[in-house]
Amino acid sequence: MLSESSSFLKGVVLGSIFCALITMLGHVRIGHGSKMHHHEHHHLQAPNKEDILKISEDERMELSKSFRVYCIILVKPKDVGLWAAVKETWTKHCDKAEFFSSENVKVFESINMETDDMWLMMRKAYKYAFDKYRDQYNWFFLARPTTFAIIENLKYFLLKKDPSQPFYLGHTVKSGDLEYVSVEGGIVLSIESMKRLNHLLSIPEKCPEQGGMIWKISEDKQLAVCLKYAGVFAENAEDSEGKDVFNTKSVGLFIKEAMANHPNLVVEGCCSDMAVTFNGLTPNQMHVMMYGVYRLRAFGHIFNDALVFLPPNGSDND
């Protein structure tokens, strides 16, 4: 009897210690170390169109050629339908786009990451891109195959941003003390941020291959943790009216919400005119978006944009 009581008490004590440990770890701030600095993320806005008009014709042409965007799309074999749609639609507008897959897939050309862990895939893809293209591209855009991106709007948003500065842009989300850019809306890194990230990838204490000891965090959160150690912080991208330009939902869902909440302002209440991304699309919706964004024109309406971003050489750009 005494032995049973002793065993029971030991169990209670050990259980209490374990619960206390879990509680303590749960309050540890992700990504905070002794060298971390307090930072509130910025709300970065697109340039004002009037400012673009002040730029000379020669300067505009030079600007249109200087923006080089490399697109990274993370895919898995189950995404073959989406993979095909993304390849046939918006990625044609990247200066270069490559697909990074969890395994070798014969149907489509891709770079095999040999893992289905999304954080490891992201790490390897960023390292591959930096090692191979650091002297060719100044902006790096990462997306999932459910995302549709308007690359020309991305370039316009980045127009007055210096890639030699550490930019980490998209749709920001707050999780406890951590602010990160959601991968669902796409993630943009400048070449400077890529340099800093590449350095950290070789330091497991600051940027481990695995997430937390007890629970696993998503790849976009893990990226934010690593970048914080390099002094790179998440920044929300907005248009001149304060509307998000990186979106984690589809256009259809935004319109449905606008009809329910602002039935008299469906168009104005939906989305930014300069939206860069929408997410959660099916392959059919990708092609509908492509038609609406790049091909459909209203007769009699002439759009004279002050700046034109030329398609990549050799591209079958729409």
C-alpha cells in the first residue's frame, strides 16, 4: 500500500514538473535572443502615380529594365493540376520562374528538393536561388501553386524600393510576439535579405532545420524567426489607399464578403486595384484570372500607364 502511494505521489510530482515545463516553454518568445532589437513592422505603400509621371521617359525605360524578379514555386506531386495552370499562366511574366518539388516528377520539369517537409523545401529553394542567381536578380518572389500573381503590379510596388536594403514583404500576420509574412499571399525578399538569410542557414542555433523542440511551426513563421536574427522584419504591402496588395484569399471570396458586408460598395470594398496576389485558386480560376487580367479589354477605354515593364527576353509572355 505504501509502495502504491509512493508511486502515485511520484507520478503527480513528475506530471506537475512536466506541465510547468510546457507552460514555461509556451511563454518563450519565438526568435528572441539577447541580441534582438524591438521592432514594429511597417506598412509599406506603393508609389504615387503622380510621382511616376515626373520621371523622364529615359529614366522610365531604364527602370522598366532594371527590375528583375525571380519566382520560386514550391510544389508537391499532388499539385500537378495546379502546377500546370501556374506554368501556363502568371509565371510567364516572371523574369525567370522555377518549380521546386518534394520529389522527382516526370510530367513537369522541376528541381527536386528530396523532402516533403515544407520548411526544408523553402530553405533549400532559397539557398539554390541565391547560390545560382544572386548576380542576376534583385528581387525573389516565393509562392504556393494555389497563388495567382500579377508580376507587373509587384514590380510597380517595388519601384521606389532599394533591393540593397533588407526587404521582407507581403501580407503580414501576427502570432504572439512574432510578425511574419504569410506564404499564402506570397513572400518577397530583396537580394540583401537573401544574402542575410543565406548566411543564417549555416547557423543552426539561429536558423535550425527543424522547428520547435515540442511543437512544429509553419515554414513562413520559421522563415520570420530566422530573418529576425539578421535584422530583417516583416512589412505589410499596401496601396496608396491602405488596402492590402498581397491577398491570402481568392477574388471570389473577397467579392462574396463585400456583398455581405458592403452591398452598395462591392467593387470599392473588395480589393486593391493594384493587387499583386490572390490565393486559394483552382486551375480553372487561374485561367479565368489570366483572361481577366491580361486579355480582356473594354473597347473605347485606353490605358496609358506611365511605366511599362517589358517581358523577359525569349518569353511567351501574354
